[in-house]
Amino acid sequence: MAEKGNSAGLTEIPFSRFTPQSRPDDTILCYEGAFSDGKYRRWRDLFRDTAALREVIAARPHAKWILHSEDCWYFLTAFIALFQCRKQVLLSANTSPGCLADITAGEADIGILSDQALAGAVSIPEALARGAPEEGGAPVHIPFNPLESVFTIFTSGSTGKPKGIPHRLVEFEADIGFPPEWVEAWARRKTAVTVDQHHIYGLVFNIILPFTLGIPFRRTRIENPAEFERLSDVPYIIFTTPAFLKRATEAGLRLALKSPWIIASGGFLPEETAKKTEETFGFWPVDIYGSTEGSGIAYRRSKDGPEWTPFSSIKVSTDEKGCLFIHLPFPGVPPIPTGDLAEVLPDGRFILKGRADSVVKIEEQRISLPEVEGRILESGLAKDVCVVSMEDRRQYLAAAIVLNDAGAKKFAGKEKADINRFWQDYLSGFFAPVVVPKKWRFVDSIPANMQGKKLQAEVKALFARDSGDVQ
């Protein structure tokens, strides 16, 4: 993939194909705080810093390196320097001693490169402070091959131990097929993110996409919704998660942002949260559906309907069980199963039907947990819900519900047994008795991780004791 221009006036530079001449020396790549604070890292800084990091990487024998950097500028320069030194890169958001021990188990030849105080790690800030000599006063640059540039993203597997999913950089340099109007909108903005670059979503949108398009990116991610109050100086595009938007909309903020653009991924974004996001930020968010294996797959805005539109480079299909498969535009790459149930429409769009592993069997009847959750949300009385399968004397469903304002008003002053009975009667209009949950909890929030994924074990723990449930 060669350098190319686009209708937005941006020059797209593949991640592995840049040279010192690709952009003017004073091009702003990265900023600190708010963009107008004037604290920048520029094109010329990239070559100075990658050269300094190559010095420390090349001085060590490790073939593989764990890279963990909270600072996006440090991450970018280290990511590039490792590829320039022909090293394999291992990415993990979790740097606990136990997780790192699992990643390095059985392999002694693994280094660690970080801006954090990790045992045995090479410090990125210290390496950059030492610097590296330039040859003849010109920036030093070493090209690298995207076919040979391999990185592995570690996620929490089904066993609780980290699961490594390998990728080649070449796949991330291919055109993902963003709608042209998106690129035009992004060209007029700076990026600000709340997501972690050690996950696939953050890696693409925090690091690779801004670098490729030449859009200035923020050096650190935003942790608290109130931080956006400082970002009213210029227009921003915000890459975030449903969990963060939920926190932001519940904080009662009214943010005076200038023409923001918001993309959310990493979990289910309820339509109510999307609507409140527009009220808070001034933009109805775009949902992106993706996976660690397949990266970005499809998009939608929930106010326009439930259908997902695949990116132009992506094709989808389903197997005989209704499980969605992703077809990537790379020779020799087999279709990727997602574990999600879907209905593919004649025009190529699709509707998600829940996780394949969220279909349980109770008394020989197959039950879709997302379908039960959907009916509860359709009541107009709940803003979030998680239905789980339980088993003690017998197998049954249980539901944890977060009431919205209408639900809180409706059930104010009611006994829990009466509230339980309402939901029993309501769902009996849609499902057979065996499907209707037998236990209920009404909570302030559903336990979830930083990416917004609901924690099933913690939800089940809510039902460990009796609490006036209808059995």
C-alpha cells in the first residue's frame, strides 16, 4: 500500500512505509492536555525517539518484547522501534506479576519495554532521555517489512489465563473501508480517547489510524468524564466505550464541546445511553462491532435501526447454527468465527441475535439470554440488564436490572415481592414459564470490566442469597 491522498486533503501513509520525507518536519503528531496548550511531539521527534529506543533494544538479545506503555507517544515510538529491530511484540493491558508470568511461561528470551515500574523492564522514558546520535545531522530511519512485523495481543481467555492472538502488521495497513464522510470529518478534528492501546480497538484508533491519516492524537487517555470539560478549544473525535459513555451520561455533565464526533466499541451500547450521549456531548455515537481476531467489522448508529453495515472491505456469512463468520480481504485467511448469532439481510447488513454461548437449555428448551434481556429493555423501565443461568436445586434464569427514571418512579415505595411479580407477569406475555427468571436483583449498575463486558460470575454472585424472590 503506497502513500495516497484522499478527498479530505489528508495524505495516508502506511504504518510501515513512512520516511523522513513523508511529512514536513514540524507536522504535529501528538499533543498533551488540550490541543491548544501547545505541548506537541512532531514528525522530526519521531525519528529521534525511535533511534534512541533502537539503541537499547539492539543491545539486548531478546527476540520477543512485552510492550506496555500508558503514554501513547512512548507506545508509538517503541512499537515502531521494535519492528525496526525485527522483534516480535507482545501487548497486554494487564501487567500484574501473575499475568506477565503466564505470558512468559516457558520462555526466558522475552524482554519488557515500558513506561511503568515493572520488574526487569527497560524504561522508555530513561532510554529517550539518554538519546541516540544522528548520522550526519539527518534523522536516522530504518524501514521494516509489514509481512514480517508480528504482534500478539493478550486477552483474558475463558480459563482466566491470558490468551495470545497473533497479528501481522500488513493486515492493519490494508484499507479497512471507512466511509469517505468519516475520513472527511476526522480530518477536521484531533483525537481524544478513553480506551487502552493494548487492546485491538485502542491500538487501531489510538495509534495506527491517527498516525496513518496524520491526525494529531492525545498523549494520554481520558480517565474521568469531567476531563472533557477542558476539551472545548477545538473539534475532537472521541474513541470510547459504552461503559465510559454510561458513566459520563450519569454524571449529569453538559459538555460544551465544539462539533465532536464519537465512536464507541467494546460492548453493547443501549439506545438510551446513546440518546443521553447526544444530550451530554452533542453527538449520537457511532457503534463499531469488532473482535480481537478480526478488528473492525461493521458499524451503525442505533437511532437509525438495529442493522449493522459491514465496512466495505468486509464480508459476512452465517453457518447452519446462525453463527456469524467474518471474511477478511487477505489471501489465505480463513473465515473467522465470532461466536455471535446473527441474521444476514439480503443487502449484506446483519442483525445481531446474541452470543452463541448465551443460548442455554433449561428443561430441554433452548433459551436465548439476550432475547430475554431485550424484552426487559423494551419495557421502557430499565436502562441495563443481565440475565444469567443459575443452578442449585434445579436450573433457572435470574435477572439483574438497573431501573431507569421511569422504572424507579413506577416502583417507588413498592415491596420487592410486588416488583418481582410485575416482571414475572410482564415476561409471561412473551415467554413460556420456564423462560421467565425466578430470581431478581435491582442494582445501581451491572458488574463489568473496563471494556464494558459484563462479568457473569459477579452477576451470579448477586443471587447467592435469598431476597424475597418468587420461586
